[in-house]
Amino acid sequence: MSDMSARTTIVVGASRGLGHGIAVAFAEAGAPVIAVSRTTTEFPEPSNGAGSIRTETTDAGAATVPASLIDRYEPSTVVLVAGATPHMRPLQEQTWETFSVNWETDVRITFHWLREVLLKPLRPGSRVVVISSGAVLGGSPLSGGYAGAKATQRYITGYAQDEANRAGLDITFTTVLPRFAPMTGVGLPAVQAYAARAGRPVEDFVNRIGPLLTPELAGTAMVDLVRTGAAEVAAGYELNGAGLRKLS
């Protein structure tokens, strides 16, 4: 697993935040990366010249897109990071449309991609990582249905692992639950909303979070996770600025 040059990696949701950092980290580690996003994105050339990043601008939630991209690139690694930014309001200020946005985006993407991974299936030894959220562990009362949608992503990933095992497929699925990442488009509005709810300055709230997660740290952690032997990979991990922690 130390040599990533033959492990084509699809990163879904690579235009910003954690997804961008993960795509860059895999390229720096030597992997050919397919960076999937709905908007055109610029990436730096890998400093060591080993890996590469090719962009695919498309809607990852469309039912036909996973099959098209998996057939075209035949990846050994798929990392799903894409999702909608939740509407940060208390329950009574949500509409059904704002409340359900992460169900219609994050859960839909996870369903379509994991279904296609199993149908193809990916080659033996492949890895699939679904980026969920630390909100699964503690709830998120200001983000509508966000925590429930992210929990469903975790369930779907577990179901996919069960189906892979039943079919004798050598594919490893795991879920990663990042804690607040204030430098990202999803993390910053959440930090601002919860700081205001607690009556604290944003800086004070951030200081109480603990080790801060950045896109660069997330990228390093995902590369290390994919390089870990399949027998040692847990079904789920919490991720913060200190790294990955296995969930029971």
C-alpha cells in the first residue's frame, strides 16, 4: 500500500474544504486522482511530480454518474466527501426543504455511489471511504436534518460492507466522522451559529473545540487510512486535528 501509483483514486466533492485537501494529499502521495465536483476547480501540481489530478465537472448525485466514472477510470479507491451546506437555523425556523437538503444530497450521493461500487464491483483490494460528520455522535440542533442524514450515510456504508462480505468481494468500506473544521465552507457557518447560540465570541468557541481539523490534516489522515492493511481498518472513525480515532 505504500506505492500509490497504481491506485487510481476518485474523490467526490473535491472542489473545496476537506475534499480539496484529500484530493491534493492523494496526488502528493503518488496516486492518479480523479477530482469530481459540480464546479471547475484549480489544483496545484503535486510537488514531487509523482501523482496527478484530473478534474471531472459533473453532478455526483445524478444516478448515472457513478457508473460512468467508475467504468471509465476503474478506481481502486473512492472517497465520498460531497454534500450540501445545511441551513443553520433552529428547528422552528426550518422549512421541510431546508431541513431535508442533506438527505436529498449527501444521502443520495452515498446511495448511488455505494450501489455502483457493489454492482460493478470494484476490483479486489479496493477501498471506499465515506466522509460523514461528527454531528452523528452528538446531534446538531441548528442544522435541520443534517445529523440524521450523516448517520444514514454511516448506516449505508455498513450495509455495503455486509453485502460485499456476503458476495465474497474483497472491498473495504469505512466511515469517517470529522469534527468541526472551521476553515471549510460547511464548518465556518456551523461554528458561527453555535458560537452565537452559546453567547461566545467565535474565537473563544473555536479554542474550546480542541485540535482543529484542516483540509491538509484530513488529506494526510485519509492517505494513511487507505495505506492501512484491510484487516486493521475499523468500520468507523472520528477525525479531528489530532488524527483518527476508531469508533466502537
